[in-house]
Amino acid sequence: MSVKRDIKCKLEIDEPKQKECPEGKFIDPVSLMEKGKFVFKVPPEAPVFEPTAEEFKDPLKYIAKIRSVAQEHGICKIRPPSNWHPPFCVDVDNFKFTPRIQKLNELDASTRVKLNFLEKIAKYWHLQGIRIKIPVLEQRAVDLYSLYKIVEFEGGFDVVCSEKKWGKVASRMGYVCEKSSGTVLKSHHERWLNPFSLFHATIKDEIYNKPVKRESKVPIIKEENSSVSNSPTKRARLSPDDDNESDDYIKDPFYLMENKELRKLQFFGAGPKMAGFSSKCRIGHLKSKESKKSKRRSKPAVNYLDKYYCQKCGSGKSEETILICDGCDLSFHMQCLIIPLTNVPKGEWRCHKCVINEVIKPSDAFGFEQAQREYTLQQFGEMADQFKSKYFNMPVHLVPTDKVEQEYWKIVSSIDSTVIAEYGADLHTMDHGSGFPTGLALSGNEDNTFYKSYIEDHWNLNNIPILKDSVLSFINADISGMKIPWMYVGMCFSTFCWHNEDHWSYSINYLHWGEPKTWYGVPGASAEAFEEVMKETTPELFHSQPDLLHQLVTILNPNILMKANVPIYRTDQNAGEFVVTFPRSYHTGFNQGYNFAEAVNFAPADWISIGRECVNHYSSLKRICVFSHDELICKMVNSCDDLTPKAAELVYDDLNEMVKFERVQRKALLDWGVTEADFVEFEHQVDDLRQCMVCNTTLYVSAVSCSCDPKRLACLRHFKQLCDCPAQMHVFKYRYTLDEFPPLLRKVKAKAEQAYDD
């Protein structure tokens, strides 16, 4: 005799570590369409500059000249004089690289959110033994995420039905035939999304009995091979006839469902496998108790199911209808489930606790995979040209750039796109050699004046970062990608994602040869507005990966940004042209076809103030710096004789800000009770060993440690968060005393005042 239990508890759900994800700003699909077709509205053009031969002699001076106009667009294009043609110096025969794989529609933030949602829906149904089928309407896959969000926005399934809003739903999704499409969307929502929605709404308030296992002193004897499982870790099993059944479909409707909406659901069969999703689960039929009894044999066995109770009703009756979860071993009557079952699922089955725990799991951090093969330039070019000509069904050189642009944004916005591109990105010139002439190019050709002139040319990307007026020339380390150029081998649709440069520095890109590279830029002054729109549009991605924009793996349709009043400008960079990006400017783009580019960072003196602003911003994000800004400024002060008066003035202003900060924070440290101090030459320590353990700032002027762990350091902003030890155990570490700063300030100020003396 079974006993009903009074003890009840909420369904235990494994709470994720993160806080609940905020609601985002949903973008109606129709806003990116015209007459049911996707349309990309081309942003305005970025400025193009054509310096004279005289202006072209000094790149930093020329960029300073055009800065007031160009930086308002974030990016600009520079066409060199017609007689400037540097030779391409990569060893083509020995140049080999492994590209990264880019699944194009996974790059777009909005599309990635939709794909993540589809994965959750597919997982939800899969864990209940059902394979989801993505429906098609008006020759495109139904965007189930948008359908789910729009119906939710309009008040939910019941409200949309009662108020006959399905035509409006179809209109917001961009379908032309609103009435007929609305009817179809209703059926798809009812079939796939409404149970999921009801499940989420119910799970919050659903109360279950605590799992109870009672030990039976006298086990009940059952015949072997009876209808009831002999193992408590298995659920009620099918008879041999059921195991061999080849029918993958449910033939009987869900007529026993308690919810009137769910009662309408009839699954006529499992659909084809979703892209990237595999399931072997099938739907079986519950055999009658009598038919199963007929298959029993005489040999007795112990029935352990008698130890289990339904976690909802607390009863152990109707044991042949009890399902035991393959994930957690909780048991439920099929009729007691939130979404009742009338048939025993084949394969594995998960209870609602396990389903919700799987569904609420955040998606994995997104990143690129490396290709499985290595290419030479010739092999990659053959592959790239073959892909483009086959895709557009015409010779590669005849495909218009605007057609490629429209197709690119259509692909990345499509949930059912399968287009994959390969991109040879971030190829180190230290490993492969530069596309520009270097000293190595002269080996055996020391008298070649043509090569020699380009080796020393200031527009050679190996030279720009270390020119006399470049701030980066004061950094001794060879920072690959920042001081040392990187190279890029592109194919049609290969993408560089939204990002701004390390330390918000300038960047310059030169396209050596090949098909154009299409760019989009946001002015640095609009960087925060850009970030806000990105986070508002796809909060789910930033919730699980807060530093997403630093990973260079995400794009967002410029039209979405433009609708939010974020200024966007574009340009097509052709072979032999430069593109310059300005401080804090976000930029993205893609390649029109097979090409070869090279890029590097640089920083004129006008960058210094925004460079400090960037370091403070990095501190708030706990992002690791590439170099110490304070150390750079101090080196420039110690070498101020090499500075121009204008640069010295900017260095003086930045140093003065640093000294003010040190005075205030050191006083706070003393007031806290720290009395011990040590002199430290931080520049002799590797960067990894001199980072603030709270904000990851690279330390140079000062730091705080504690005797409990002398290797752990904190900056003056976060010294109280270093540990719980009293102030007396802490040690102040300094590179300069406060008395050493005034002479440094006077020194650099005197250099700055030479401009006024002249």
C-alpha cells in the first residue's frame, strides 16, 4: 500500500552563477526587409584623401593634417601618389599558413542569439525524446526566436489568438502574405514554442514533493521480464515488440494533456536533423498493462520501483506509468508531468528539473576554430577564386562590389545559412616576413636602390610605429601586431569583426594586392553609444561573455546601429591603398575576394591623453594592458630632448595628471596605516608579475603588497582589496618618490616652452 506524502518542496534548479540576463532591445525582422526580402542599406562613404608627393613624405604629419576631418568618420582612405609602388617581398613559394574557420551567420550578434535560442529549443524537445523540425515559410526558414519574442511582446499566445494578431505577427516578421502566413505561424508557435513558453512560466511556481525512497523490508516479488524495470536507475521499459518497432512517429494524439492548449498538440513525426544537432531519440507507445503481463515469465525477480514515489503526487500507485529520469533518478507519473505524456519515450528521458537545468545553461564562449589544413598562397588563392566564382556563377573579377556587399549581410543575417569562409588572419611578419621590403630583402642585393628606397620609406609599415614623432618608438619591446605588422590573407566573405585598437591607438592597413576590402567605421566619439547598442541588442551574449567586444569575434549589421543613431561610414579599399583608423574608432569589414593586406598600430603625440583614458577604462573592465602607460610617459620624460615641443607639452599634461593621482592616493594609503615602503625598479620585472590582482593594470610608478603573500600586488586604487590583513602588514612599493616628480615636470615643461620661444 502506498502512502501519500505531505512534505513538499520546490523543484530544485541549479542556479547559474551569473545574475539573471536583462531583456534586450528586440529588432523586428521587417525593419531589415523590403517586400519580404532582406535589404542592406549602404552607409555613407568615409573620406578619401590623395596627398601630393610633398605631403606624402611624412605620414604622421600628413595624418595630423587630415585628422580634424577624418576622425569624425572613424576611418579614412589614403591613396598614395601614382608613382608609389612598393615591391611585394613575401617569399611566395615558402609562405604557408593555417587559416581560421568562420561560419558567417555565427559572426553576427543578432543571428548568434537566434541560433543559441534554437539550440535551447532543440535541447528542450530532445531531452523529452522529440526531434525538432525547423519550418519554412515563403521560401525562408521561420525565425523561431523572432516569432517567440514578437508573440511574447504582443501579450502571449492566448492574447494573440483571442485578439487575432497573427497577421500583425507575420507583418513584423517581414512576411508579405500576412493572413495566410499568420495562420501558419500560429500553428508553428503552437507546435514548438508554446509548450516551451508554458514550461518556463509553470516551472517558476511548480511545487513538487521531496524525493522519498522508502526501504521495503519484504521486497515484492515479480516475475522476470515483467513490465516493470528491475533497476531503480531505469525507467519503465518497453516490451521487446516496442524495442524492435521501426515506426518513428506518434500515431495517437495527446488527448490526456491537462492543459487545453497543450491538448491541441499533435506531433505527426520527427523532422529532419537540425544543423549542428543530432538526436537518436524516437517516440514509442505505451503498451497496456495486460499486454505486458502476458510476456512475463515464471522466474521471480525483485521490484525496486516499489521504493519510488511520484515527486508530484507522492503516490507509488500505477507504477507501470512511473518514469525514472535518466539524469537524476527522480520519478514521476507520466500523467503528473507539467506536460503530461501518454507514451513512454524511447531512448533517454529527462525530468523537468534536468530539462530546465540544461536549458538555462549559458552558451559557451564563442571563438574561431583553425582549419585542418595548411595552405600556400597559390593553394589558398585557387580555393578562394573557385569558391567565389561558383557562388556567384560568374568570373570573380566581374562580380560587382555592391552585389557582394548585399549578399554578405544577407548571409550573416540568415539563421539557415551554411556559408563558411577561411581567413588567414594575424600572420606575424616575424615568422613569415613582411610584404614590404626590409633589410632581409637586400640580402645579396645591397646595391639595389629601388628596394633600398622602400626599406627606408616612412610609409613602410615596419617604419611607421618607430618614426621619431611616434610615441610607440619609446617602447623597447617588439609588440607583435602593434609595433610589428601582422598580415592578412583574405577570401570572399572572410571577416574582421567589430573592434577598436589596443590602447585606443591609431592603425594603418595597406592592401598589397588582390580584390577590395570593404570597411565600416564608427567615430571614436560615438564608441560608447556603439557599445550601448551592441549590449542592448544582444544582452544574452554579453551576459555570458562580458568582454565580447575585445574578442574580435562579433559583428552587428550597420543598419541596426544606424537606426539607433550611431554614425557609420564605409569605404572599399583597393589594392595599393591605405586605410587609417582613429583612436577608439570601432571598425569591421570583410574581403571581396582573394587578397593580401598588412597592418600595424602607431601613436602620434596627440594620442597620449586618450591613451591614459583607455588605461583607466581597461582598469574598470579588469582588462590586461599591452604595456604600462605610466612607464611609457616616464621614458618619454627621461628622453624629452628627443621630443618636439608640441609632444613635450602633451607629455607634461599627462605627467601632471599622473602626479596628482599619486599624491592623493599615497596620502590615502598613509592615512590607512601603511608605514613600510620599498624602492622597486618595476621595469626589470616581466609584465605578468607586476599586475594589479584586482584590475590587472600593469604597475610601474607604485604598488602595494602584503607580507601574507609578497608576490601579490595591487594598484593604489585597490590596495584595500588586496587581502584582509591589517594595514600594518602592507608594504608600499614605489619607483619614484613624490620629491622626484617636480624636477621631471620642470624638465619636460622647459622642452615644451621652446615652441613659444621659437
